[in-house]
Amino acid sequence: MPIITLLTDFGLDDEYVGVMKGVILSVNPSVGIVDITHRINPQDLISTAYLIKSYFKFFPEGTIHIIVVDPGVGSDREIIAAKMCGHIFIAPDNGVLTLLCNECSVLSAVRVENKKYFLRSISRTFHGRDIFAPVGAHLSNGVALTDLGTPVDGHRMTLLNIHKPYISEKGELEGSIISIDRFGNLITDIDSMILEKFCNSDPGKNPGFIIGKHKIKRLVESYASVKPHESLGIIGSRGLLEIAINHGSAAHLFSVVRGDAVQVTLLDNHL
Amino acid sequence: MPIITLLTDFGLDDEYVGVMKGVILSVNPSVGIVDITHRINPQDLISTAYLIKSYFKFFPEGTIHIIVVDPGVGSDREIIAAKMCGHIFIAPDNGVLTLLCNECSVLSAVRVENKKYFLRSISRTFHGRDIFAPVGAHLSNGVALTDLGTPVDGHRMTLLNIHKPYISEKGELEGSIISIDRFGNLITDIDSMILEKFCNSDPGKNPGFIIGKHKIKRLVESYASVKPHESLGIIGSRGLLEIAINHGSAAHLFSVVRGDAVQVTLLDNHL
Amino acid sequence: MPIITLLTDFGLDDEYVGVMKGVILSVNPSVGIVDITHRINPQDLISTAYLIKSYFKFFPEGTIHIIVVDPGVGSDREIIAAKMCGHIFIAPDNGVLTLLCNECSVLSAVRVENKKYFLRSISRTFHGRDIFAPVGAHLSNGVALTDLGTPVDGHRMTLLNIHKPYISEKGELEGSIISIDRFGNLITDIDSMILEKFCNSDPGKNPGFIIGKHKIKRLVESYASVKPHESLGIIGSRGLLEIAINHGSAAHLFSVVRGDAVQVTLLDNHL
């Protein structure tokens, strides 16, 4: 059974997501549909870019990932369908695939423009329903990517300028909080490789973390490595540094919001 | 694969929706189940009536739509199953099908009363689980509508008295806001045909929109037709007039709530 | 088609639930997946224990129920897979199966430890993805429970000390509010059998209910048995006493929170 995943900022209060599923099932009644989340902050392209990188690889090869975070709907922004890392992505050409492009080369990509695969009547406010859903469903039925429109050079796709961690003048590794999950865990943009490299720059020391006035002294391997209500740093399920409180909410305790800075510093072992 | 859709006011915090799916799959393990939304305001019949009209037609013919917004559960209100516009609707006879009835004639309808298709033990608080779910599943298995109970005259179904747009004494088209979506777009009860007819009454002029003290001067074809943070009127994905802010929230900027009035007025072109 | 249900405290804002589904479908593309809820209060084991008892029996025999409310993830807590009442449950050994164990005997149970059925790389923060999901999917493919690990004596599973209703010195039946649903209905831990037994202790009287300073005088069979905005007691869809307001919210009117006490007292018939 082919699978289509849906990632949108439509929320769950309205009929929008259900309608997209109706359109998909009208074209391919036997496709499996999986919701990633529909609660992306409205029009938040950067969070979307991070999320895509986090979930796609846990689906079978050939899965079709539909992404509708689309502030430019109805403008002349294009819609891209691209084969990358063995999966197919359908998304507005607004940069949401930026971080994926760092990881996977674009095997082939097209501008989605063949109206044969759209709904007959196309609104200028809801392309999720009128274009993304039926196009994804037709792909799941075996329509070839190249049938959807003219090829696009992967290098010409729109990229977001996403801030990356860097070494500050004080010699600290500076990153930021890109997401706060339901448990209040603070997910940073510092991945395990960057952190390891930074730590290896002075092997006699251990990393500590600074968020505003708060210092977190331990990088551990599980939440349970510290006592309840103690803070910790950990490489989380996305492969990114997270700041957390065992059995508590770091977001609440540290009063931080998404976008706030995190510093990694190296501390003497005996501290 | 037959499809059952679910529209309820049960929310997503409790087990209620999951339990309905368990009952459905116990009767027909191979049916596809699609959530429309479960976050209808508790017992809000009018929103439900508008929603039903908006989503059903995007599903394949023959889809079974279960609607459980049911403040009268356990009373002597009846449950109706009706064939309309090629789809099947199972709903309490409390008026939620009112707007659908304006659009589709009732091909056949029955009072749902054949206990053979209910759960064995029937509570008086959760007919979604005990009646709607198994009945919908049996229909998806091929049980005939007429097996469910005695025929009902479509004209005897309960109708809600839903306020419609009208021309005021000042000559303005008066409507109201029936829904506010996650983006803060204000969805009105003024459909494209009513608006067009009103505009055609003085072809030399253009429509403007009034919400409280706020005036919106442009009817456009896409959000991107105005600059970011400018207001606009647009025929949205439901075919209804929406008031929106490009890259912003009209609900927030105009401080409106559902039920507030909207006036359409005709403005000189050169204004 | 085999069915897997998911009950977690992961919420719906992040990719966590979608990722679990990707892992499951990678192992068994034809399994049906049903969400119970993902909005359990973070790490709330007692609510989870009550919920499991409420939904499982509405699914077909053989359904695989995955429960990931797991504050001890990454510690040495164990993961249990158990056959109970014809269903299979996969859960952390942290007591979430306590109330189920009161109802169903453990037919067979194992410690989940055979890495052959895990993801290749196992994090210490997201066993839902790395262990629970693939193990559940392999079971749905026909892998035997006994292949997952060493047998566990059902009587050695961790049990929570869950407060039960009791008769107070004043002769009242004392229970507490275990859940408040979206309608503001107060779900108590007093089940229909306990209530009936208590009422039968003085057949000439009728039960009344006390919550803080509020007295509810009627036990009825449906919400509609009282006038709109009147309070009532009722045996709800879980088989538990609920305190509700017809067409209103008891939680709001009585300003109660989960955990608050409820007393049942016997009143003279003529009052």
C-alpha cells in the first residue's frame, strides 16, 4: 500500500485536512494517509524545514510527503515535486525543503503544472485541496513525476537563510532553540556532530549549557540520568541537543521561547 | 474501499473518537475512516450545518458521513440516515442537515431504529459509540438503508432557522461571520452568487466591506493580491466571502467574534 | 486487517506520533492504526490506567494496543507485552496496566527485549519510535509474543496504588473526580456496581451527590431527564458515575479540578 503523509498549518478545528483526505481517496481509495502534524505555527517555514528533516526517513521508501505551509498560495510562487533520498516531496517552492536539500541531493524535480492532475476547479486560496492532494494521489497511483510538469534544476529551488550554530568570539558554541515540545523540552539547532566536534576541541573538559541566566552542567544519555526536577542536556530523538528537566518542563522553568539563544561552553571536569 | 467520515464535538482529549473507530472496525475491518474535525464547539448545531455542506462533496460518491453533534442524546430525538446527493448521512434529527437539504433533495431517508445493527448494550449518553458507529459500519458492509428503520419523509426532518444574508434598509448586503479559521480569516455566510448578484445591481461600483468600525475596500482573487498586512475580501475555499489579512489575522486585528455582522456596500470605482 | 491502537502523551504539535506510524507502516504496510488520544497529561499514569480500561474492549479481539506514557524512558524500567482479555498490550512496566489487571487475568506476558524487532539504532529518549512501534508492527505481522523476550509473571508487574471509593465514617460513599471531559462532565471513580450496592444499603432512599458546597439531588438515565442547565448524576459511557449539567459544563459551574472529592449520600425520597 503506498503512503501519503500530510504536514500543514491548517490546524484541526476546520474541515481543511479532512477535505484533502477526501480528495486523495477520490483519486486513490487504497492509499494510506498519515498525519504528521497540522499544528505548525501558521506560515512558519523554518519550523517546517526542520520538521521535514526529522520525520521523512522513518517512512518506507517511495512515500509521498505533502507539505502545505504556504503563505504565498494564489501568488505566482511555484509548487515543486521532487525525488530526494528515495522519497517524494510535494511542497510550495518557498524554502521548506532547505534543510532536506542539505542532506539529500535532488534526484529529479518538476514544477507541478499539469492541470490534468488537479481538481477541475482551482481556487486561489486552497491549493492543498485543489492541487497538492490530487497530485499526491495520482503519484501514489503510479503517475510519473515527469508527467506533472517541466523539470526544475534542484539548485534553483528557493532556499531559506537558516541561521546555523557558530563559535562566538568568547569561544562558545552558539545555537538557538528551534522548537519546544509538549513536555517543555527545548530542542536546539545544535546537532550531535557539531556538539561532538566542539567538545573534542578540548578533550579534558565537559560541555555545559547556558540559557539566559541559567546554567545546565550535565550532558547525559537519558532523562533518568539525573534526579527528578534536575536540568540536563541530551541528544534527543531528532539527533539534536535538547535541554530538559527530568519529570518537568524546561520551557516553564527557564521562561524561554522559540528563537532564544543557547550557548555551549566547556567546563573543567572537576567542577 | 468504502469510506466513513466522522464529524463530532467530542474533542481529542478523551477516548470517545477512538472508541467509535474500534466499534466501526469491529463490524467492518476494511473500511477507511476519515476525521473531519472533532473540535466543533460543544453542541453547536449551526456550525455543524455549515461544515457538512463544505466537506461532503470532496469525498467519493457513496461515502458514509457520520455526524454526532447531539445535545439531545438520550432524549426522544430521532436519528436519521439519509441518501442525499449520492452520499449517505447519519445524524441526529436536530437540524444539522438543514443547509444540506437546501442543496440536495432527500433521495431516501429512514429513522434509525433496527437494534440488530446497534451495539448490544445501548447507553443513553454515547449513541456515537452504541448506534451511529455500528450502523455506519453495517451500511459500509452493504446493509440497505431501508433495513435500518421506517422511511421518513425528507420534508419532515427538523430544520434550523438559520439567519440568511439580506438587503438592509440602507441598501447594504448584511451578513454575518459564521466561522473564524486558524489563520484568523473571517468566513461569512455570504456566498459568491449572492455577492455577485448584489454587485451587479450597480455595475459601475465595486464592493467594500464593513466590520464594526473597520472598512475593507478590496475584493481580490488571492491573498497575495494585496501587500502583507493589508486587509481584503475574497471568495474563499468554501465559496463564501471571507475577510482576511494577507500574512496576518483579521480576527485579531478587528477583534471580532463569530456571529458579528458584516456589511457589503457599493463604492465608487475611483475611491 | 490487524489493528494497532496508539495511546500516548506526545500531543499533536510535534512529529512524534506521525513518526511512530511511519515506523509501524515500514514493518507492516497493511496494518490499520487508530489513535486513541495523544493528549494524556504528560506522564499521567493514573489517567492512562483508567483510559486503557475504557477503550480496549470496543476493538476486535487480537488488537494490539501500544501505550507510551513513559516518564522512565531511558532508565532501567522494563517494557511489557501482555495478552489480556483477548487483546495484546505493549506498555512500560510502570503501572499503567494496573486497572486492566483487576479485570483481566494475564494470559501470557513477556519482557520486551529481543532487539531483532527494534529499530537498528535505539535512542534513550524515544522508545515509542524505536521499540514500541516496531515491536507492535511485528506482532501484527504474526510474530509470537514469546519471541519478544523472557516470560514475566503477571503478578510481578508494577502496580499503581490507585485510590478507590470507600465508605466514610459519616456513612457516605467517598470517591473522586478522575477526569473532566470536553463537555465539562465530571467523571468519577465510582462505578455502577459500587453505586448500586451503596444505594441498596437503604432501599427507601435515593442517592444525592456532594461536590464541595454543591448538592446534586438526582440520579437520572439521560442528560435530557432534567431541564437545561440543571445538574444531574448519571452512569456515563464508561460505566462510571458522572456529574453533569444538561446543556452546560459542570466543571465550570462547580469550579472543580481533577482529583477533587465527590460524596454520595442517601436522601429521603420525599426530599
